[in-house]
Amino acid sequence: MDLQQYIKELSLLVNEDCGTRTPAGVAKIAAILDELWRDAGWHTRTVNLGEEVGPGLLVTNKPDAERFDVLLVGHMDTVFPPGTVAQRPLTHDEQRLYGPGASDMKSGLLNILWAMRDMPPEELARLSIAIAMNPDEETGSVHSREWIGQLAQRASVALVCEAARVDGSLVKARKGMAHYRLTFSGVAAHAGNEPEKGRSAITALANAVLAVNALADTRQGTTLNVGVISGGDAPNVVAAHACADLDVRFWNNEEHTRVDAALRALCEKGYLDGVTTHLSCMSHTPAMTPGAGTEELMALVERAGEREAINITWQAVGGGSDANHIATLGIPTIDGLGPIGGGFHSPAEYLEIASIEPRIRLLRRIVCLL
């Protein structure tokens, strides 16, 4: 492959601020990809998913197909704010490429394109292939989930091209996750003159953190993390308001049911007399658990690895992706089919250059074996 051309195209995708909440930037990524796919002879369609996020992009080799032999999935957004690209655009040394979204997951999007560019003509004639690229995966695919789900229900299998793990492993299972917001409403009072008249929302929040932490179950891998808190107006005022954002992770969807019920019961009871608590579920992503169909797909992937002399190993990981939503629909789903990378969501994010070409070959071979 022409590595310099690959890096040139990757720079187009990385060197654009395109956090989920920067829809204009995501729209530019969609436009770049639209042009690259059209130049490769594929059919494209931009999908309006609302004003809060950028567009989705659907690419197909057979635009009139009712069913797809495979749906390939990737996201165009990153977690980084405007100004990040100016601080650290795409760079590289002999082993790695660096930049915001280089591995999560601009390279995954590009690997799909490069794999499909060199598909044998007879395979393109035989197969019906769809590629869905969404603008809001990093915030739970709230706006694109229904669209991707509808496409997935028309597909025999789904291949999600998030980055492979640091050791090269593909992803067979992912934790589910939920984001909750707890809002506390108390009574303000002068903290020096008449504190007894106040009801501190911050004290209620502190009590809530301890109660929430107690709901974790390490044996089953269920974790709860209060990661963001805010509240109060001044040190000499008993706080009338406070807020906490909570992240919940679980391997077992029944565990989410347990935690959700417990959180609601605790909030209804309250964490401090005189302070009310409101619980909102901001997003929910079910766990990705491999069923029989996914196990058959895993065996096919392993055969593809043998053909391409690529050792295939598997991991179950704690982070979620669009694979969670698709797998819940009963569609055989594999994730981690992009190049090898690490340092996701951080300034240290990197992509292993040596993994790019083998993972393009692997992806192409998997599709050809379907």
C-alpha cells in the first residue's frame, strides 16, 4: 500500500476539530469522506440527524439493496474541544502516528475505505455492503442510535472498526454503561448567622456519593463513579443547589436493572432531611454480550486471520461503542477491527503504523469470507 497517501488522507480527517459538540467540524469530516468514497466509485448519502450534531454518512455499493451482507460501522466525532488541532495536529515518528482521533477512530474509518477500494470486482458483485458513519458516538450515539439500529436490522452481520487493543486483540464483548445526573435542591441560609435555617444540598450530595459507591459489585464487574460535581454559590451560604454526574458500568444487563432501581429508591428516600433529589438518566448503552451468531462470526474472523497470517486474539473491554447497541438487536457483531492504537481520549493518543496494512488486509478478507 501507499503509506504516504494513507497518512495524507488521515491528516485530512485528524486535522479538523470535530468533537461531538462541534457539528460544523463533524460535517466537514463527512464531506471529506463523502468525496473520498465517491472517488472510489461508491454511492453516498448524507443523513440529517438533527441540529445538535453533525450529519451521518451512509455508503453502499448497491444503493437499492433491501438487505446487506455486512454493515461496517464507525464514528466521525472525537472527544476533543475546538482548538485541539491547533495545539497538536497529526504528527508521526518511525513507529507511530499521533493526533486527536488518530486511532479513535479516524484510522478505523480510513481502513474501511482502503479495504473496500481493493475489493475484488467479483466480490463486490456478489455482496451487498453498507458503511454507516455517525457523528455522536462519543456521547452515546443518542441522535444516531435509531438510524444505525434500522440499518443493522437489515444486515446479516456488523463489523465495528474501532481501534484494536494495544496488544492487537479484537473486541468480543463490551461493558454496558449509563450516565445519570443527580440534582439536589436544598434551602439557602447565612452560614454564620442562622445556619440552622438552611438545608445543604452539598451535604446531601456528599451523603449520596457514599451511598452510590456502595452499590458497586466488584465480583460482577459493576462500577459506579461520581465523576463531576458542582454546587453552591459562596462559602458563607448554605448551598441551596448541587449536582453530580454518575457513570455506571456493567457486564450484565441485569446489573443495570438492579442499580437503576436502587438509585431511584435512594433518591426518592433522599440523602438529607429537607433536601430533595431528582434523578435523570442521561444515556444508557446496554452491554455487548456475544451470542451464538457472534461466536460463529468470531470463528470466521479467525479463519480470515489464518489466511492473512495475522494472529487473532480477543478481549472483553470496559468501554462502550456502537457495537453495544447493534449486538443488543441480536445482530452478530465484532468490534476492534481498526488498526492498533492506544491512549484514547488523551493527548497521548497514538496509532501503530505497522498495524495499518495488515488490518486493512484482515478486514477485506473477513468481508470476502462472508
